[in-house]
Amino acid sequence: MRRKRTAMNSYRPRNLLSMITVGIIVLMLIIVLHVSSLRLSEKKAQYDKKEAYLIEQIEAQHKRAENIKEYGDYTHTKQYIEDIAKERLGLVYKDEIIFEADN
């Protein structure tokens, strides 16, 4: 039993120094990981804002595409042809009465 005590007594100073060194290294790793996680959180927040903006833009483009499709369908109707003839060419039907304001 005496032999074990002697071995333990000679081992303690080196063990204590090693434990302190390992503790410092672990503490430094924790600090580095914490700083890195903060930076990643900031980047994630920026990417979330950018994603929301892009989703909004996609929705706007879908609405625009729908409006363009509706306008394309409208341009193939008889009503469109009549509207253009009235606006640009000044054409009217025989039975229409035109009123003009005096300025």
C-alpha cells in the first residue's frame, strides 16, 4: 500500500499542471466556438431577411405574370379591338353619339 501512496504523491503536481493546461485549452475552445456561433447567427439573420425579400419578389413576379397573361387574353378579344379603334383611330359605330366638352 505504501507503494501506491508514493506513486500518487509524485504524480499529483504533474497531474495538476496537466489538468490546468487542459482546462485552459477547453476554455479557449469554448470561447472560440461561442464567438463563431454568434457570427453564424448574424449571418443566418441576414440570410433570413434576404430570403423574405426574395420570396416577396417571387410573389410579385407571379402576380405580374398573371396580369400579363390576362392582358394577353384580353388582346385577343373583340372588345380590345374596338377599344383600340376608338382610342387611336377615332372610329365609332353608326348609331353612336359622341359628346365633346368645350374648353
